[in-house]
Amino acid sequence: MQSATTHVSAEAAILELQESWQAAVRDKDIEAITAHYAPGIVAFDAISQLQFKGLEAYRKHWEACMAMCQGPMTFELHEVAITADEHAAFCHALVNCGGTNDKGEQESGWMRMTAGYRRIDGRWLVVHEHFSAPFDMASGKAMFDLEP
């Protein structure tokens, strides 16, 4: 049987991991970003492809994303909800993501994020990640300008 302390400790570990991951994204540090993922990560990102299988495929995607953001990066999780036990964890959040455009103007949009974590060899790693944005049915365009 799980104790309340185990759940709180696992949730605190996931929150710490997310803070480290957000800092890595804002720093555009590909090594630090990908250190948070399991080798067999399956990711559904909001751009580019339907899915990414494996760490190397997702690393290449992160590299392409970072190349699109020339200036300072915005990457913040909001309304984070974490459920965890000693072996697995689940999180959902709203993400404000963006950067500085070629005119020096800050641009960002909102997405939804869901992530699944497993404790592998004593270390929490993301095994599944999903980013998405609502879209307008009439135009087919993503609605990144919605706000919480």
C-alpha cells in the first residue's frame, strides 16, 4: 500500500523535473532537454509530424524547434496537475511557448500538454509527451491565441 508521503515525494520529484526541463527549454540546451526523456519516448507534438518515436527522433525535432526561435525563449507551464505513485506519474498543464521574432517582438501562444513518466533505474523520465492546440473547424487553423 502506498503512503501519502510516497505520493507527495513522487509528485515533488516530477515538479522538480518539470522545472529543470522548462529551464533547459528556455536555455535552448538540447542535451539538458533530452536528458528528461526515456530512450523509447513516444511524443505527439503540435507541429511537424504526427508522432516521434525514440529519443533520437525527438531530439531532432527539438533541434528544429530551437532553430525557429532566434531570440529569448518563452516556455512556461501553468495550471500544472500531477498524479504520481512510486513507479508512474501523469501530468497535464497549459504551456505558454514562444520567442522573439525577426523584428525583436515577443510572440507566444498557448498549447495543452500531457506527459507520462516512469521511474526507470531510480530516475524519473518522460515516456510519453503530447502537445496540442485547439483548432477552428471552419478554417482548420490552430488557435494558439486562446488564453486560460
